[in-house]
Amino acid sequence: MSPPNMISTLFGHEKLSIIADSEDFLRECALLGLNTANISKLKKSPKNSIVFSFSNDAAKMTFELAKNTESKKSIFCATQVFEPSVTAALYSLKLLLSCNFEHALCTQRSVLNMLNSNELFLLSGNGADAQVSVFPHAQPYALLAEDVSHDFVQSVAEFFEVHYAHMNPQEPCPFSFSGTLKIAGILTVLRKPNPLLPEGLKTSLKWLSDRIAKEGGLLSIKDNTITSLKINNEEHIKLLDLAAGFRGLKLTEFAIGVNDAIALKIDYKINSQMNEGISGVHLAIGDGSSGYHIDFLSPSVNVNPIH
Amino acid sequence: MKNEKVVKEKLNRITSGPDNFGWAPLAWAHTEE
């Protein structure tokens, strides 16, 4: 099967392979007519690939193979840290294959230019009432067409968002956010079990995610600290504080999503990394290691400079 | 002579890669012990 037109922006009309460490997933991909290979049987990366790792070993193998391969273009989907199920991976793959990469990368360019050219921004639309300022000289993470014109191995998320990350808590946060946002969904990520976190968090967060997907939520933030998450007037901030670990309720990420193509297909009940690129904004707490990294997705929110 | 004002795009950015991963799980897999 030839890759769909949209993804040919990245891979041209050359052969594209789906790589994974789950035979069940690969079987489903083959049924869709896609070229597949099990990562454990490869000595080098295929020239063009989309990789779904269902385990940390497969993720490591992805990088080992990439190091051994001179010419490669690869989109990496770290399924193991989100939801390593065949259903979630197939959902992600189908969304991915329907995306307009050219449009997303082009939108990243204009968003990047806007963020770098201004300091204070108003968030509006979809019930948003918020402001964000970015510190002078703070640089966002962004991916432009020229970054993927030659060899690359990129996490799938990078194609669909421009984001500021507060990685090191000892350093100042590169942005300051205050206001309220309507939340359509959350994503939760923990890269490995952390014995310092309370038991049962995974189940509680799945329950919270399902509630928000069904009923929506209202997130309030003051000076980069989440002060409230309400679903139908019920407060859930204590669960967030427990789940985020020592980084607590302080924001660790502000991002602008640029993926228009998934708006009608998105399922907020699925913990898929593809969801976070949804056009609009998202905020996050936690670092995914000392505690959960939780993204709060607020679609259809516009970000405009305040002059 | 016509004066043309050229507005240059400001494209300073961090691009994910082996040294700068942001929150991309790419990094987490890569650095996992």
C-alpha cells in the first residue's frame, strides 16, 4: 500500500514501513495494507519508518538502529509511556496517517514567529479567559519543514506543537500563565513506576480522564500554579497534586497545538500522544519521572499578541 | 528608488535531538536506565 498523500510530505512516494515490537499490532497494520517489520528482526532502520515502541527495550532499539543507519527518516511513537495497547496504537496510527504534515509544519512557523516577536498574549475562544507572557530570549521547542528535509528521527509530538518546557525546577520557568481554560481531555504519562507515588493513581487518573472526556473540565491557573480543576463543580485538584509528585501543581509546559486534521476524529478517552497536537493550547504539570506528566488539552483556543 | 521594508521572520527555536528533547518521550526512552 502506498502511504497516504499527506504523509508523502515527509517521505515522498518512497516505501514506508511500520516498525513495532508487537506482532498483534503489526498484523493489524498488514491487514490495512501497510508494510511492516518487527524491530527485533532488523539490523538497520528502514529508510522511511513510523516506529511504535510497546516497551522501553524497543524504544532503546530504535535509537541503536538509527545510530547504525546512515540514511533514515523516522517518526517515533513511544506507545509504552502512554497506553501500550493495540487499540490505542492503531488509533494513533490512523490519526497520524490522516494528518497534513505540510500544513502543521507551516503553522508551526507562523506560531513560532509570533511567539518570538511578542511577549504578552491573550487566549480567547472556547471559553478561554487567560493571559500568558514569555520571558525575553526564552526559546520554544518547534519543528519546521527544513528540520525534516533530510535525515531525522523525531518524536511524533514534535510535528504538531510549539511548546515551552520548564525542565529544570532550579531555573526560572520560561513563561507565566494565569487564567481559566475549558478542558476537553487530559493525557497522563509516567515513564516508569515510582515507589514514592501513592498506589492506585493510574486507576484514579483513568477515571478522571474519562470524566473529562465525557463532561469537560474547567482549569484555573494563577501565576503558573493550578488552583482548581472542576468537573461539574466538583473539585479534583487533590488528585492532581498527588499524581504530579514533587513538581506539584506548578506548570511545566505551555504549548500551542497546530494539528487541525484530527479535530473531528479525536477521542479524548484514549491516552494517545496524537491527541496533544490538537489545534488550541495545552498546559502540563509534572515531569513524567518524579510524578506523572499530565497534559490538559484545551482545543480551539486562539493565542494572539497583546501590543 | 522604492523603499522596501523586509520583515524578517524570527525563527529561534530549540529543535528536539539527542541533546534537547523537551518533554518528548523520545528522551525518556533514550535516557532510561
